[in-house]
Amino acid sequence: MINTLFAFLPSVYWDDVWEATLETMYMMGVSLVFTAIIGIPLGILLYLTAKGNQWENPLVYSVTGAIVNIFRSIPFVILIILLMPYVRAIIGTGIGPSAALPALIVGAAPFYARMVEIGLREIPRGVIEAAKAMGASTFTIIYKVLLPESRPALISGLTVTGIALIGYTAMAGVVGAGGLGYMAFRDGFQRNNPDVTLVATIAILILVQLFQMIGDLIVKKIDKR
């Protein structure tokens, strides 16, 4: 059966597939960590400065929201092109997995920040008011109420963001970022090897399904509702 499979995929080199998969996982994993580091504080700021909340400030909320919306609205391929000169100046090259990280982070962090804000809004107001009545400071409310109560939503949002990042890495491959997208474009499309494109696509789908399953399991374990 394996020999038959190889016969239908004559242009596929499995070592290259594995290397491209690792590159995709590297880009997604690193960018997801930094997306969480940036997106969670940004989402908390949006929530706290919104009308009726502890740090209510229409100006800060409007400016922060506008910045988030602008970066969310830029198509990812265009974002890569916009950032490429700065990436070259910083790391010396505009191609490769590491060169794609700034665009991946800038593209995903605002998206996740909005999901964090939405998750925090789902927390019952009574829980927050009870903490305030007990004399809890804003920072205590953040660490003892907001973050613990919104954990399922935060993990669920991070799962969705991670899946989006896998798609972003595939688009980044078109401009030389490496990974499965680059493999599908260079070795598959440009060299007229549809079997390579097929295998790269299947590998991306497998990564998406695995990541979704892991995220769902974590949410199910921590969600006490």
C-alpha cells in the first residue's frame, strides 16, 4: 500500500515535507506566543477603558480601538510587503521563517485583542461588582477575576488565532517565508507538481485539525460551567 502511495506521489520528498512542516509549526508557535503576550494586555486595555468599566476613557478606547481595527483590516500579504523593508533592516533578510514572524505577530495580535475583549465582556457584572465591593484594586480584579473567569474564552480565542496563523504562514510562503505554503507554491505550483501541492495542503489541514482538537480539549478541561 505504501509503495502504491509513493507511486501516486512521484515528486514528493518526505524529508522536505517534514522540514516544511517544522518550519510552519515554528512560525505558528513563536508568533502565537507573542500574539498572546501582546493581545491579552491590549484586550484588557480595551475592556477597562470601555464605557462603564474601571478605567473608562473614551479617548484611549477610541484610539486603541482604531489602531486595532486598522491592523486587523490590512490584508496579510500586503502587511508582509509593507513590513519587509524594516525586517530586512533589522535581521538582514526578508525571506525565511524568522523573517515572517513580525508580520505574523502584527497581523494576529490585534485580531486576538478583540477576542480577548469579547471574552472579558462575557463575565457577569455581578462577579466584578462583588470584587469591587470587597475593596479589590483594579489590578487585583484583573488577576483574580477577569483572567481566571475568562480562561475558556481566552484559550478558545487563542485556538482560533492559531488556526488563522497557520493560514497566514501559508500565505507568507508565497513571498519566501518557508514552510508548507512555500513548498506548495515553489515545489508544487511553480514546478508543475500537483502531488506536492496536494501533500502540502493535506499537511496544513492535519495541523489545523490537531490544533483545534488540542484547543477544544483544554477548554473542556478548564471550563467549569
